[in-house]
Amino acid sequence: MEGPRVGLVCSTSRQGSTSMKLLRCYEQILHQRHGVFSEVLDLAQLPVDFLMAVLYQPTKASHPEWQQWQEKVDSLDVLVFVIPEYNGSYPGILKAFVDALAYPRSLYNKKTAMIGLSDGTQGAALAMAHFADVLNYAGSVTLPLRPRLIQINRYMEGDQLTHEPYLRLLEQHADSLMALVR
Ligand SMILES: Cc1cc2nc3c(=O)[nH]c(=O)nc-3n(C[C@H](O)[C@H](O)[C@H](O)COP(=O)(O)O)c2cc1C
């Protein structure tokens, strides 16, 4: 039987984000522990005219690049959102992305999960609570386990997460995710 189709969403469009580095680390963990190859959805790669030609536009379904994003979301069984804390919440681009997805089919009954990170001491706890409300409203089934990786940049060495306790948290999350989707 085919494994679950997993999408990893980098929930910021900030170039060089730590979110993207963590996402790559989590991608490796999923592969090494569960043999899963994930799809990466990097919000930094949204169409350059996303705000003017996609978001809230009735013609968005015929935007070729956006069509590929929508098709990708439709094809996945589970989406894992790696969420940085921005001004005490989640990045605006993430809400814009969800607003642009076809409603209600895109997230309804879709399994989702979150991993939060911040420079400060919240680890995006509030950000994930805010986004959980959005996911629940959209009818998604969300994994309750939500790692909060506080002061994340103290624990990165270049592109790598080297802090063992955080690595264990991500492994535990990956295991719980697979238990939810398998
Ligand atoms: C616009 C913006 C707002 C931020 N707001 C917060 C915040 O409210 N609390 C916090 O702990 N860190 C905040 N940070 C720092 C991020 O948590 C930090 O950059 C971390 O590496 C995750 O974000 P990144 O994936 O963009 O790197 C903010 C960063 C940006 C770019």
C-alpha cells in the first residue's frame, strides 16, 4: 500500500527563514523514521502576482501557477505547517494562503499538524492557537501535539538543528503524525 502523501508548509515568505531550515530537518526525520517522502510548499515561492492576481480574485482558478498550488494541496493527505511567531501570532502570508485556497474542499477533513518556533520564549504558542481556530473552522482534523521551539536561533548551527531535546520533540511529533494518518 502507498504511504500517506505529506505536505510540509513553510508558513513564511521570509528569505533565509529558520522555519525553512527546521522544515528541512523535519523532512529528514520523516524520511528516516517512516520512509516518507514529503512535498514542500514554500510560501516564499507563491506566484509573484499572488496578492493582485490570485487572492480574492474570481479568476484565480485559471492562474496557471496557482492552479499547481491548489492541485498540490488537493492531492495531499496531510499538511504540516511550520509556523514562526510574528508579532505574537502567525505570519499574514499564511492567512492569505489559506484565504486563497478553494473553500470548503481544501481543508475540510484534511489532516493537519503544526510546529511552532520563535526567537522569544513563546515558541509560537499563541500563533498556533490562533491558527488552530482557522484550521478548525475550515473543518480540518488537527494533531493535538504541537512542539513549541523557543529561542530557536540559539539552537541552530548553520542550517542544522543540533539541540537534542528539540530533535526528540520533532521525532515524537513525526511518530504521532504517522499514527494519525496511517
Ligand atoms: C515580522 C517578524 C515578527 C516577529 N515577531 C516575533 C514575536 O512576536 N515573538 C518572537 O519571539 N519572535 C518574533 N520574531 C522572530 C522570529 O520568531 C524569528 O525570526 C524566528 O527565527 C522564526 O522566524 P523565521 O522563520 O522568519 O526565521 C519575528 C520576526 C519577524 C520577521
